[in-house]
Amino acid sequence: MGADTGYLVNNGTSFLMALAFTDHGPQARVFLDYSNTEDRTDPNYLKATQRFSAKNWRTVAWTDHQIDKQEVDTKTVRG
């Protein structure tokens, strides 16, 4: 592939993570970039692309306090 044509991209990653090791511990942002549907007529078809363009990434919780703050629900499973 030359500079005039670029590189063809047929598939991409579905999960992105940007991670920084700081003096206050790791800080990361993540994004799951594929939309929920392959149907181009569905109103949600572009939702993930729009979130990505808006830089609407999710912050990763590292500490117990951060995890507790983001907790939505818990379930205990015993086998």
C-alpha cells in the first residue's frame, strides 16, 4: 500500500483502553466501540460512533471507594 491509497481497514478493535501510571495510581479510560446493531436503519446504529467522536469514554474504577461509587448492583452466586 502506498501513501496515495493508505491502508484498508476491514475490521477494527472492539475495546480501547488508555492507561496512565500517575503518582496517585493508575488512571484509565475505556471504550467499547461497536454499536449494538448492524441494521443501518436502526436509530441506535451510530450511537457508539457518536459517543466515540464526543470522547465520551468510561473512567475505570481502581480503588475500593471508586468501585463502590460506580456500583450498580451486586449478586452472589454459589455453585
